Amino acid sequence: MTSNAATRTTGYGSTLTQKGALLFGVVFLIVGIAGFIPGLTMDMGTMSFAGNGSMAMLLGLFQVSALHNIVHLLFGIVGLLAARTAGGSRSYLLIGGIIYAVLFVFGLFVANMSGAANFVPLNSADNVLHAFLAVAMIVLGLVLPRAGRTAR
């Protein structure tokens, strides 16, 4: 016989940390899919697989490429898988936040350069979003596990 308390603490998405990872995973999946939908992504005909030459704009704001969209899809899948455990969720939020912090810095310094180093199309809107995602994911990765302990 299993207790409800055991089920609550070990179920998919049962902790605040798992819910945070699940939320980010779903959002990244939606963004990855939206990046391939005409109407949601403007100038689809200019989308390249990789490189900064793609002029396709998700919601008319965020510069995207096929590779950029695929990375969002993969990041979403990892978020859904990580949400299965509290530890995996925390790692997803922290490591994902660090990745987005690096991508923010990359966008500041490399995005305006041409050449092989600039393999992802990024604009100012992308940079602001990446900074926000970095801070949000890192803060949630640090705060949610503690908040979940005090709520019980």
C-alpha cells in the first residue's frame, strides 16, 4: 500500500521545482513549434538552417533560424524529462539558466560579427529575452527547492 504523502513527493511535476521545469519545458516546446509556423514567424522564406543571415522573425520580434527552433524544441523536451524528478528539475533550471547567460553574453559580443563563430541569428529582443531567461531560471533553480521544503 502506498501513502498519499509518498505519491505527492515523487510524482511527475509534484514539487515546485518540478512544476517550474515543466513550465519552462512546455514554453520552450511552444516557442520551438511556433518558429516553424507561418504567420507566427514573419519572413519564413528568409529562414536559413543556421547562421546570422536568417531574417525570419518569430512574432515579428525575435530573429530565428531552423537550428534556433530545433534547439528550443530540444530544450523543451529536456525540460519535460527533467520535470520527472526534483533533482533533475533543479539541474535543468540551473544549467539552463547558465546556458542562457552564456547565450546572452554571446549575443552581446558575437551576434554582430560575421563568420563561423556567429551560427545563431540573434537581435536585441533575443538578447533581452535571454538575459531574462537566465536570471529567471537560475533564481527559480535556487529558490524553488527551498520554498518546497518550507511549504511542507
